[in-house]
Amino acid sequence: MREGRVVIVGGGAAGLAAAVSAARSGARVTLLEAGARVGRKILASGNGRCNLSNLGVAPAAYNDPGFVSAVLGEFPCESIRSFFRGLGLLSYADAEGRIYPVTNAANSVLDVLRLECAHLGVEERCGFEVAHVQSEPGSGVLTIFSPDGSWVSADAVIVATGGGASVLADIGHKQTPYTPALVPLVTEQEPIRGLSGVRVRCAASLIDADGQTLATERGELLFRDYGVSGIMVFDLSRAYVERSTLSIDLFPDIELAEMERLLIERHDTLGWRTAGGFFDGMLHTRVAQAVLRAAGASSGDPASTIDATSLAAIVKDFRLGAVGRGEVRQAQVTRGGACVEGFDAATLASDLVSGVFAAGEVLDIDGRCGGFNLHWAWGSGIVAGRGAAAHATGVPA
């Protein structure tokens, strides 16, 4: 066994998991981070609670199920929880299957990763921006250069940062352009005037210009000045295409025919109300106003003049033109990065340059909202770390 030097570019979730994995596999590990400290995105994840994983993790939750299958097959949800238990972190699943640390504090996740890295002798070098990686033919040595000319040599390199995509491009890997993923949707604003800040439990579908349903989600939707947000909208945004329409079903547990009967009955018993009070006890007041506007009714009209069948159609299919995705700064993750065709799905080793591996968001992999993307970061980091250590030390994984 030779002393294997593994350098990891990027100190995020994937990079830290890779550092632990490579060091445990016998490599001497150096972690390079362009920022002032490692793991800053971990601290912001899950609204500061760090949604580690999800009980529902499966290949179908990702944009490239075939590529992620090998890593997820070896590291399902319980394996990632076991990995963190080994670091001293306990976790729990909430009612929707999302996994959180029992402390409900993201800093607990970062702390156990950093403590383990220190225990294993991982060297952290923050403020080290990587410009390019150079392979020295015949020697098997890789050299990592910064823009100021400083360098680090290694027997294997793991690129584990979205910003490191250019590093992989420089050595010949094709890139998919970056676009926001898991992001709010910008919609036409007049139909939702006055609704900003209102939350509704509903189902929603994204429909393309030909009337084909692209995706359907269910959960809590948050109206904003510019459109809609919330976890279910983030997941819908992955399917967004130009000229699509958002269809909101405000009562997903009630079929259209039953809704018609319910509103006709309401019409008969509550017809003495004004239109503005017709939905009192059934819909949020501001949502009711938006429904009435869509029906061409005014709040002061007699409720008896409202067509119940038309109202039923609207509450079951409240439509908004989807103008686009939110801004990149609003995105939880980005879609794009190094094309996976250039990597071994089982080891995450580059097919182009021996000794180069990739993990996390640097690859063109993205998943649903709810812990799926962090799960990929941990699992891919562990696999890449193990593979890089085997390459560097000459000891099979």
C-alpha cells in the first residue's frame, strides 16, 4: 500500500462526505474550499434544520434514474442515516418522510462532519480557489492549480462543487448549461392579485401548450406577488417548459361532479348571502375573491345569481399562465453540470482522465425537494471518496 494523496475540490456536503470516506479508506486527504469556511450551504439547508434525506429516496425521484441507480442501490436512506449515526448524529423522519437531525439544527450535521474530518487527519485549506487540474502523462500525478499559481499535487482528485464544473470542462467533460431547479414559478399576476402570503392545501398540475400534463403535485402552495412558491411548486418547476399553464385544484379530495352538487346545495341554502360571503367557511376570504373574479362576479352581487356549475369548474381548475421559473438566487439547487455520460455510474470515476472523480451537484443530477439532493450529495461523495482512495493507494475498495 502506498501513501495515497486525495485532493477534494469543494467543501460542501458532497466534498465533506467524500473526505470522510477517502480518509477512512486509508488516503491522505486535503480538502480545498474557495470560501472562508466549509459547509456553508449545509447550514442554510432545510430552513436551518438540514433535511438530510427522505424515506422515499429512489431513482425515479431524479432527472437521470439510470445513472443514480448504482449509488442509491448501495446507499438507500437507511444507509445514509447509518453513516451519520456512525458520526454521532441521530435523526428522525417527519410525517412526510423527510429526515432531520434530532437536534433540528443544521449546524449539528456540519459539526459531526468536521469533527470526523479532524479526527481522520483531513487537511482543510479554505480560500483556495481552483483554476484547473493538470494530469502529468506517465506519472499518474494530478496537479491542482489556483489562479495565483499556487498548487497541490495528488494521486486522485474529486471535484465536488458546482463551481468546479469548469474544472471538469477543462479536462474535456461536456457540460449541460446551468438552469435553476427547485424554484418558485412566475405566473400571470392579475388573477392572484391580493393573494400574496396566502397558503392553500391543494393539488396542482403543470400543463404544456398542447394540453398535456407535464407533472402533478400535491401539498401546500404559497401565493407570492410574482407567482407561486412552496415545496410542491419547487417540484413542479423541474417540469416547466415555455408557454405552460398551472392548474390548481383547490379541493383535490372532491371530484368535480360532487363539487357541483355541493355548490348547488350551498346555492340553495346560502343564496341569501352576497357573493362575497358565499364561500365563507369553505375558502380563505382572499382566495374566494380570486375565484369570484375568475367567474366574472363581484363581491356585492347576490349569491343567488352565481352559477354554481361555473364556480365548481373554477375551484377544481383555477388556471394561471406560467411565465417562467424564479431567479437563480431563489433556487434550492441547479440543473446542469458535467454530463454523466463521461463517468462510471458505479464509481463516479472520469472516463477521460484517470484519477479524477466527481460527486454532488457538479454532475448533471438533480432530485425532488425534500432531502433528495442532499442524499445524492452524501451518497455520491462516499462512493467517490472510496473510489479515489482505492485509486490513490492501490488498495481495491
